[in-house]
Amino acid sequence: MTTGSVAIPRPVHSAGALYALLVLLLAYILSFIDRNVMAVLIGPIRADFAISDFQYSLLHGFAFSMFYIFLGLPIARLADRGNRKWVVTVGVFFWSLMTCVCGLTRSFSTLFLARIGVGVGEAALSPPAYSLLSDYFSADSLPRAMAIYTLGITIGGGLAYIIGGAVYEYFSVQGALSLPLVGELRPWQTTFVIVGLPGFVLVLLLSVMVEPPRRGALPVGANDYRLTDVAAHVRQHWQAYTSLIMGVSLLAVLGYGTMAWYPEFLVRSHGMNRADAGAQFGLIFIVAGSIGTLLGGFCVRPLQARGYPDASMRLILVIALLWLLPASLGPLFADSRFALWAAVPIVFFLNSYFALAIAALQNITPNRMRAQISALMLFMTNLLGLALGPSAVAALTDFVFVGDSYLAYSLSLLPVLVCPLAALLLAWGLKYYRIALSSTARSSGV
């Protein structure tokens, strides 16, 4: 890597930046609808394929994540060296197609393969999106832009429960849908097809998005960062990256486990039908989750103004501690009203930390490394969270408590296992994060 003075283009504050934020937000919303709609289809999928909770969890988490986490790194490398807009656009097209294919499957194995395809497509979204937003918005504005982008988790996750439950309920009443050349689709299959279709419209919107100039970056080519440069930077600040990435990954275990199983807990433990459970939990997810996402992002600047440059990471530590109590007690309530009210703080904290983690990572990472190191964080959060979170809850239910009716105890035990450890990791890394922050600011000339 060649060093020297680098021209730093001004951040893009324009209609183009706002348009990009909007369409990337829509893409993130659709990604969470398509990946999480299975959470309201657990019962019918288990019944059709005669599988256990743990086998279902492999469909929901492991199948989706096995290529999602590994392809994120090479796709991020491509995004750091090429046109990020087209990487995202191709990814949206492919995962939308594979979501529709999920609805055409007739066996556990083919649904497993289709879920792998959804994960492959979604791997092309977030690392390039993070890099794009870091060039559209200044360092001061980035936490807020990331918070808005991360609303895709809450809006998409909530709509997955609401739309998925409503579509399933509608076709359960109306009867199976029959399509030419395809044949009869069961209600859960029809649900997959319907939620996959909007992605093809989004592809058109993404195609007109403008690729922004890279701020603080060296030209692509001879002066580009090599993989050895990326590895050297991570080794130099390994304590900061380890504490941040591993702390957030442990919280992701709890987050994805809760997202996958809380609606099913409402069905099993409180006798709610799937449409009601999806609608009520989905509404909580959108409202409380969105408030948590925005409040987390918007609290950074006031805390920085009080002399805390590590505000983003410090807030994640506080969230890990506050999340423990409602997450461990909520599933134990015998009254469904209290279980739903407990979901409000659970969902609030579940969604309040990730935008902070994204912004914290960008701020200690040079420009042309951002997508790659973001992919590293996504690799770990998805390896531990997405791949293992749903399976951790299912394993506790099937192998520790040994019974479908004990799902509430599995959901209650998980936060006790992960929240304290995550908080300890984050507390250890605060000093090293501040060192990395100063070092990266000096090397970037900002």
C-alpha cells in the first residue's frame, strides 16, 4: 500500500444520498421479511415434513447462514474494489428468486437448499451497503444514517410476522393455491412466494442509484489495500476488534434466538393462533424495535459531546446489561398479556445495539477495508447468532428440557448465559477501542 496525501471528497448530502438511504433501507426490510417469515410457519412446516424443533432450526438458521457467512467476505472484497451498487442489485434479485423457490419445494432437503440460496443472495447486501453509506454521510452523521438503515431489521422483522401470519391465515381459510406448471401450493408455500415477489421491483429502484465517490480512499489498483494490509490492520488493533465483534456476536445469539422462537412461544405456551401471535409480536417488533434502533443511534452524538469518543461501544455495553432482566423474565409469565408487554423491552434492546456496532466498526476502519471488516463482523454475528441462535433455543428445548412445552424455559435461560459474558468482553475492550479510533483518524487524515 502506498501512502501519501489523499483527497477527501465532501460527503454527499443530497437527494441522491437520501434516495440511496431509502432504497437500501427497503432492501434491508425485504431481506428480513424473506429470512424471518419462517418464524410464523414453524407448525405447518414441521407437520408437513415430520421434523423436530432442532431440525426446523437448521432450516431457519443453519441453512440460511452456512453460505451467507462465508460468501460475505469475498463479496465484501469485490465491493471494496468495484461497483457496490451492482453487487447489492444482483444480490437482491437472487435472494428474491430463491425466496419464491422456497414456496415451490416439496421436501425438507429441497427447502434446505432453497434457504441456502436466500442466504447467498442476502450476503451481497450489508457489507456494500455499510460502505456506501459511509461515503454518502459524514462521520458525525453516520451513526444516524446507520440507525435509519438498521430500521430494516425492525420493520422487516415485524412485517415478516404480520404479513406472514396474515397471508398464511388467508390461504388456510381460502384453501390451497393452484398455479400452472407448479400445481397446488399449501398455505405456507404460498406465503413464501408472495413475500418474495416485491424484490423484483426493488431491483429496478436499485439500478438507478448513484455510486458515490469514496472518501479518504486511495485509488483502486496499485495503491489498493491488499488482504495482507487488512490482516495487518486487524492484528494491530485486535483487542478492539475482538471485544466489539465477539461482544456483539454473543448478543446476536440472543437476538436471533428470540426472533425465531418468541411467536412460537406465544402459540405453544399461551394458545394464541398464528395470525394473532404474528400480528401482535410483529407490531411490537416494528414500534419498540424501531424506537430502540433510532434512540441508540441518536444517543451517540450527545455522549460524544460529553467527552466519550467511545460512545457507540459504551452504549452497547449498557444495552447488554439492561437487556438481561426482561429477556430472562418475560417468557416465564403465565399471562399472555404480561408475556406480550415483556416483549416490548426485549425487542427494544434487541434492536438498539446493532446500528451502534456498525458505526463503531466503520469509525476504526480505513475506507477501502470497511466492507471487508464489516463482513468479518457479519461473519461472526451470523455464525454465532443466525446459525446458532435459533438452534441454541431448540437444543435447550429438545435436549435439556426435553419437550416442546418447555420452550419458555429455553428462551428464559439463554440471556442468562450470554448477556453477562458479552458485557465483560465489551468492558475489556473500551480502552483498546479508543486507541484504535485515534490511530485510524490520524492515518486517514480526518
